[in-house]
Amino acid sequence: MSSIYILSKLFAYLVLPPGIFIVLFFVASFYAKRFRLFFLANAIIFYLLSNSYVADWLLAPLEAPFNKSLEKQPADAVVVLSGGSHKGVANLPLGDEAYKRVSWGLMVAKSNNLPLLFSGAGINQDYSESDAFLDSVKEIKTYLALDIPSARGLQKKEFSLYVENKSIDTYENAKLSKQAFENAGLNEPTIYLVTSAYHMRRSIRLYEHFGFKVIPTATGFKISSKAKDAWDYLPNAYALCESYVALREYAGLLSLKFRGI
């Protein structure tokens, strides 16, 4: 490994965010006349959250229980939770996580000949995540020449699509999904629940709270299977993003306890 390569990687890790912020906080802890402990604490916290080992450690309890092959079980439908969209793009308007969820959900629904309910509107009133889902399905039909039938009713055990386009968070996903099934005459539905692996535990809690029997069907795993090396001890933005996702999910689980769910 050449010295130029090593120096260029060190530059990328320590001069680009979040590394530069860690360096600045650390230097400030030595030279600032006041708040030295504050700057040092920020440097340590930022470093830990930007460390790949720490990020994986935070994600592991959320993802590991659902990292297994799917076994076919009797179910009434597949429910896919929304995961972001991009208004005004030339193609593929769903967010990256949403595409993984939708792709896996379509596979599960098609292979089990079950209706698929896509749940979610998001906060963008002009172009909802459900709108992005429907546009994406049109593209899949057109470019891949796949037969994806429109909604025929959740009570029918056949592959078709149904959209719940009002919910703005996971709580409303579960609540409005239950209303959709009750309207179809299914009061205690058993569902394959499709969402990102880190989000599955909280989603199960909410869907079971509203009376669903849930078969976890996770996708979008964030923990990397690659062997780590010394470079993974250095801060990087991807690890910081993973840590943020995990901490946000733990905060969401804690909020459910306060709400008695």
C-alpha cells in the first residue's frame, strides 16, 4: 500500500466531515479557555458515533433478530411500509429504502398470491409517497413488462395492489392499515410486514397493538458483512448516518413505552 494512497485516505477521513469536526472539537478542548470539557465530550461523542464498529453495535439488536430467510406461512396479505420519495425526478421517484421494501414486498406477494397494501403518504402533500409508489409501479409494468394487477379487494387471496395514502408515520400506518382490513371484513388479519430491518421491531409493536398477527419480512439491512480493518476505526459519514438511524429507532421504541404500547 503506497504512502500516497494512505495519505489520501487519511485526508478523506480527517479533513472531510465528520472527521474535521472531531479534529476541531479536540483541538478546541486544549486551547479554549472555557468549556474545555464540553469540546472534549463532543469530540469523543462524534468520534464514537462516526465509528463503524459502534454503528454496527447499535444496529445489531435491531436487525439481527430478523436476518433470516423467509418461510412461507398462511397469511391474508402483504403490507409494505413507505420509506420516502423524491418529487420531480425523471424516474424511480421512490426513495432508496422504499424501493427495497417495495421490491421485496412485490416478490413476497407475487410468490404467495396475496394482495399487497402499500401504506404511507409522508409529509409532502403535493406528491405523496403513495403517489411515488403508483408511478413506480407504472414504470415497472412498462419497462419490465410485468403483469401487476390493480386493487381487487384485500379480502381476496390473489396478487393485487392496494394503497393506503393518508398515514404520515408508523403509528398511523398501523392504525389506517387496520381500518382498511376491517373495511374488507378482516378483523384479525395475518400479514407479512415488510419494512427496513432496523425499523421492524417498532413496526411489529405497533401493528400488533392494532390487532394484527405479524410475520416479520425485513429487508434493507444496514450492517455490513465485510471484514473490518484499521480504517474502520476512523470516522466516516456513513457510520454517523447509521448511528443516527439506530438512535432514532431506540428513541421511537422508548416513546412507545411512554404511550403504553
